[in-house]
Amino acid sequence: MLNSYQKFGWDVPAGMSTADALAEAGLTGWNQRMVEPVVMVESGTADTAGLMCNVADLPGRDGTRRPVVLGATGKAYKPIQVEDALTPLMDGWVERGLRCETLGSYNGGRNVYAVFTLPSDAGIAVDDDVLFRALTTKANDGTGAVRVIPVAERVACANMIPGLARKSRPMLSVRHTRSADPYVMQTAEVLLGLTADWSKALLGEVRRLEKVQVSRSMFVDRLLPEVLGARPEEKGRSQTIYDRKFDELVAAWGSPVAVSERNGWRAYNAVTEWEQHHRSGSQRVLTEALLAGRSSTSDAMLALLAG
């Protein structure tokens, strides 16, 4: 899902074992452990009573490992290794027909994620232009659980669709403890049932956007200025950046556009296309924002179209 166009994460070959997939994705051998914090201050004191640092040995680009502080937690926190948290979920879900497609980490190793394809017998709504998957994330800094949510992607351009049906999108959480293993299969069944309902709600919003008439002139002259804000008056870097964004978004709309496609669905996807494929900046940073549910420009466009 993500690696194919974002070069982010690692695609899991079909038939590969869970252990081999996690190892190839660099998600094993992190040796997460608790370390007493060392605080240096120029004057005064720092109160670190009851705190511990969650440290892991993360692999670098050259293959060597270096210790990285993932977060500060209480002394009672017991870190669970990535492979211990994901293995039962990946193995258990395979039995239900889900397949792990992509593995990776983000936010400096503080989070890991796995993307799963969904089985064809789960009652998920079928659409030629939208594909549904399951996204699993795990926080390694001691602040969260294994989180599972359904995600949608536009087939035509591989854009993630972060904003549609957000309020009704289900989310499941499993505390990453070994005692949670027996509930993995139950989690899969619950997720698939909720995703089936959510997929119908999301496609309902797609159909609604298709009925909203949006001409090119409306997209360029009214919607984009409202999404991007007023153009800076003074010449300089700010004005140059604004103009570049504007021109890139106009190009994402495309030309010529058939009358039947001049609608809100195209306007929304023009913005997601720009955000995820053409926007200037670190591709890793942009994808991390999407995984965290942040997509301010497309959300602003969606709000305008809903109004």
C-alpha cells in the first residue's frame, strides 16, 4: 500500500513467514529495555523520581544498531518487543484470511505499523475506485496499545483517503501484553464486521461528493483560495511558496476534464493527489502525518465541499 508509491516501509512477499517478514523489515532485535535517566542541568535540580527511559537498539541505514530513547515511562512499565506484539496478530489474522502486505516504522521508531489486505468474504463494500485495508500501529514509547483501524485508498492513483467517514471509522485497541494473545482472532472478526459497515458509509460519502458540481473555474477561483488562504502581498519566499502550491494543485485537477467528472470527488482527490505525490517536502514526514491522521489541506477541501 504505502511502499508502492511512498517508498515508505517494506512490502511483504506472499507466503513469507511472520518471523522472516519482521526480520526483513528491520523490526526484530530492538532489545527494548528500561534505563535509568541521566539528567544534566546547569543549575538547580531535576526531579526524575519514578521515571525510566524506554531505550531500543534501532538499525541504521548502514546496518549497524544504535541506542535510541523512545520515551519516558514509569518504573512499572514492562516493554514488549515489536515481534512479541505483532507475531500473534499477524499469525492469527492469516487464519481469518487477512494478509500482511506492508511493514514499517515511523516517528523515529516510536511507532511501527502493518497494513493488511482484507478477505473477500468479509462483506466489505466493493467499488472500482476504492480499496479497503486494515492498518495496525503499535506505540513503542509506553504510551499506547496496538491500534487497529480500517483505511481506504483510491485505486486510480493510490491515494489514501484520510478524511471521508472519519467520525464513523471504527478503531480497536489491544494492550500490547502477552495476556492479549487469546483475543487476537476475536479482534479480527470484530474489525471485519465494523469495517463492512464503515465501508458502506464511506462509499456513501463518495457518491455524495460525485453529485456536488465543481467546475474548473470554481476549483481554481473559489475553493483553492479558501483552502490555501490569502496570497501573501509582499514579494518574496512566502509568495513564491504559495504560488507553487497553487500551481501544483491546479495541475492536479487536470485538463481537460469530462463533464461527468467535474464534481466534488475529483476536487477532493486533486488535493489528496497533491498532498501525497507532488507536495514539496520530505516524503517520510508527509506519510507519517497521514498515518497519524493529519491531512490539513484535504480536510479543508472536504469541509468546503460538505458545506
